[in-house]
Amino acid sequence: MMLSCREASRLISDAMDRKLSRPERLSLQFHLLLCSNCRHFRLQMATLRAGIREGRQH
């Protein structure tokens, strides 16, 4: 069964803080192949996280 966008966004957020299980990673990868909105959300989260790290270094 495919993840909903809500479930995928939760896993994207979780992946920033912990290693996802193999089933979680596979489900998320499959969802991202089909969902451009969630791919965009993942990119936004990565950009935000990088910005926060950059801000902490100064």
C-alpha cells in the first residue's frame, strides 16, 4: 500500500533525526517517485536544515 502524503511528510521529517527502517525507506522512496509535492517538501526540509546548520556555525 502506498503512503499518503501525510505519512510521507512525517517520514521525511523523521529521517532528519533518525535512521529510517528499511521498510520505511522503501515506502518513502516509492512515494517520492510518484509525488512531486513530497519531493518538493523533502527539498525544502533539507534546505531549511542546511540553513539552520549554517546559522549555528556563525
